[in-house]
Amino acid sequence: MDAILFSVLILSSTAVLFVLLFRKKKKRPVLLNRSLPEPLKKILLEEVPFYHQLGEDGRRNFEARVQVFLDQVRITGVNTTVEDMDRVLVASSAIIPIFNFEDWQYVNLHEVLLYPDSFDHEFEQQGSGRNILGMVGEGALNHMMILSQQELRQSFSDKTGKNNTAIHEFVHLVDKTDGSIDGLPEVLLQQQYLVPWLRLMRHEIEQIKDNNSDINPYGASNESEFFAVASEYFFERPDLLREKHPELYDLLLKIFSPTQNVKN
């Protein structure tokens, strides 16, 4: 049996329980009459390209889901002040990857910690070795996410870039929903695409390692990082990704936009 196919079968069978538990636990968010304050809508319009390119109905839906996220998840500043800009950008980063999944809620997230800048593996904000800009919490920090406030704002201010750290971390959180962060989002990807996705990931990682790709080199670290990095590219510059990596674009479209109801 093909090694990739065998690994998919094992992963799929072990993930079924996680998917069923996720679906059982989550409760449809109440979106009716959820109105985002006008100052926050203004931030969305000015700072979030994904929201800007939606139609009227899509914008209302996005606004309501941003408000639901802000109601459900605390955003706490650590040695910094959380402003409306930060709250809107964090919530937008959460909604963008799962916008086409109406029932989705982040049941595995209770709080987002904003640090002023980068930090290290001990969560120190001063000294050398501070090269982390975002992280999904584990262990004592389970159900938490840590983000650099400066990087959060910079990612959205760069309207032509291919990178967005906050979206990257929320994609990891989506990936984690089936029980592990492994680059195989079984709660989103239909089973017939699992083997093609694994094969394509491994091919693209080799292309990065051979310096034959414009995808962020960090994506060659492992399959989970490739999925997150490629997803950043997909949401930030879908036009460029479609031009340079059409097969990758098509599979990411199947993952995140199975009904293709988001204009790119």
C-alpha cells in the first residue's frame, strides 16, 4: 500500500472521534441582530482587504461573526494596551480562514494574549533570541494564543505582502481541531482530496528546499508549517498564488472555499 495512503487512512480513522466531538460541542452562533459598532466597521473597511472585497451580504455576515468572536474570546494585552484596531484585526484573522463555514466556532480558544513585539520560547519580551511572532498555546497555555501586536498591525498594513502571522496562527488552530497540528485539516478537507493534498505538500516543500519556490521558506519546516504558510499566501495574495501555484491554489480553495462563494 502507498505509504502516503496508509498514513492518511490511519490519520483519518483517529480523527473521526475528534471531528464528531467538535461537531457535538459546538453550538450555532446567534448572528441575528449582531451589529458591529460603526467605528469597528470603519477599521474593517480600511484595514482588512478580505472584508473589503466581499459583497453587501458577505460584509454583514463578516461583521456579525467578528462581533460574536469578540464576545466569546478575551483579547488581553501583556505590557501593552489593546486598542479597537487590535481587537478587530485579531477577530478578522480568526474569521477569514473559516468564513465559508457558517457553524464554525473556536471551541479550542478562550483568550488571545497580545505582546507588544516578538518573544522567545520562554515568553520573555526582552533580551536576545526573541524571534517568535505568534504561537498557539500548549500545556498550561492550552486554549490560548499569543501574538505580537506590532506584527499583527504590520501584517494588515502591508496590502501587497503574502504573509500574515495572525492568520497563520488561526490556521494552526483550525488544523488542531481534529486533534493534532499536522498540516492535514480533516475537518475541512473532503476525504478524496487528502492523498492529493499530502502529495502536493511534500512536493512543494521539496521545491522550497531547492530554492525553486516563492513560498515563505519557513513553510519547509514541516507539513503543519507549510499548510499555515501556504494559507497566508492564499488569503493575502490569492491572485498571485493562482498564477504561480495553480494546483496549490485549487486545493486550498477546496479546503477553505468548497462552494467557491468568496471572490478572489
